[in-house]
Amino acid sequence: MRDFSADHRGLSINTATVRKQRGQDWPLLQILDACAARGIGAISPWRDQVQAAGLAATAAAVKAHGLALSGYCRGGMFTHTDPAGRQAARDDNRRALDEACTLNAPCLVLVVGGLPGALAGQAAHKDIAGARAQVSEGIAELLVDARERGMPLAIEPLHPMYAADRACINTLEQALDLCDALDPQRSGALGVAVDLYHVWWDPKLQAQIARAGAQRLLAFHVCDWLTPTTDLLNDRGMMGDGVIDIRQARGWVEANGFAGYSEVEIFSSANWWQRGGGEVLDTCIERHRRCV
């Protein structure tokens, strides 16, 4: 297991972690400047932030600062109610692939979608098995495009509390079942993003990480689960402030061949998004050394 106690070479910042600075949007290009100034070597940007900054400008800034990417957030949202919705999802995912290629990302992270309409407040139906079938179909189609572009896809299972509205793939086991069905040759084109906020509780986590192996372990996201938590979406904790044994989990992924970045991804509307961005980044560096 790598020793991160003396430096932060293994740290990546998911740019959602600092998308707000004292409650106001912090522009992506300024985030990249601040990361580079602190010797942070990698980022994982969100598509809306890239769109606001401009894809070409973002790519140029990434190159100028010598930054790597640990992933690109996000593709997915495959579920639909009609052919037009299916086509819209496919078109958007192709755009996401092209953006990921322009930014030289190592993978496109997929949040697969839940019951269609649920995220907007009204689910079109209650057929979660049907939604999962649409997810499988959507990933199979996108995998063809991904192979053509040489851009791996990383399925991110989300906590079961998000099964209805954001992702009906909720365990690492489910995600790996999809990988095995759609990419049985373990080609490297399809794998998983292990986000500890979503999977830390799973009694099968260690076994499923071993099942994934180096070919399937495409991304590793860290933060902490607070007790009590005040918001199931936007109250993630800074590493060391909650109940997740982060170092143990990193040991598991590294023992099974993962050698990438530990990507800090924190949504925190009442705490970290209310602080200065520089303070948040400095805290990420300190906690990465001490707790990751």
C-alpha cells in the first residue's frame, strides 16, 4: 500500500468539491489555477463546470498546468419512456465521450439513472427491473462508441437511497455483473468507479473489489459519511470526520491492482461549500495525507 503521509501525489480533486466558495460559484479555471498552485496533480471535472468554462479553454488550462484527470463526470442517465428519450440519452452520452477524449480523461464515469421522471419529482412507473434493463441496453450501445474512441466507461454504483431517482445500480456486485455480461473478455473498456460514500456499508465490498481486479477498477472516490447526516445528497464529510474506514478500503483496491488517484468528491452545501475554496483544498491535502 502506498504511503501518502509525506506528500499528496496520489490526490485528485473532483471539482464538485469546490464548486462553491462561500456559497458562490467558483469558476472552473480558477479552481484549476488553485489546484496547480498547491501541487495537486489531478482533477476530475463535472460537465456543467466544463460547459461554463468552455471545453477548449478547460483543455488548454489542464495542459498548461500539467494536470492529469482521474475521471470525467459524468455520463449515464440511460432510462427513458419513449424512443425520443432513448435517442436523447444516447446523443448526450456520445457528447460526453467526445468531451472526455478532448480532456484526455482515463474514463467516463456513468451514473446510470433511476426510474424515468423520478429525478424531476414524478416517476413514470414503478418498474425498477425494467429500468435496469434499459441501463444494460444503454451501456451496451455506448460501449460500441466508447471502444471506437478508446475511452473506458466506469459504472458508479450509488447508495440504495438513490435507486429511484439517480441510479438503479446500487452495489458493486450489480455493477460488476453488468461488466461481466457486456464485456466478458475484461478488455479494459468497461469497469467501475468505487465511491466510498455509496458503497462503504456493503458487507461484500472487499470480495467485490477483489472480483473487479485491476482491469475493472477504473476510479476510486473518497469522502466520509457523517453521523448524523443532515442531507442525503449534500452533506458528505471531509475524510476523517465520519465513520468510513477509508484507509482500509484503499488497501483493498491497491491490493487488487489499483494504482490511480484517490479522488476527493464532497458535496457539502452547509459546510465546505460555505468556506473559501483555498481552505477546502488545503484541508483536502492535509486529510489525504492523514486519513486516506
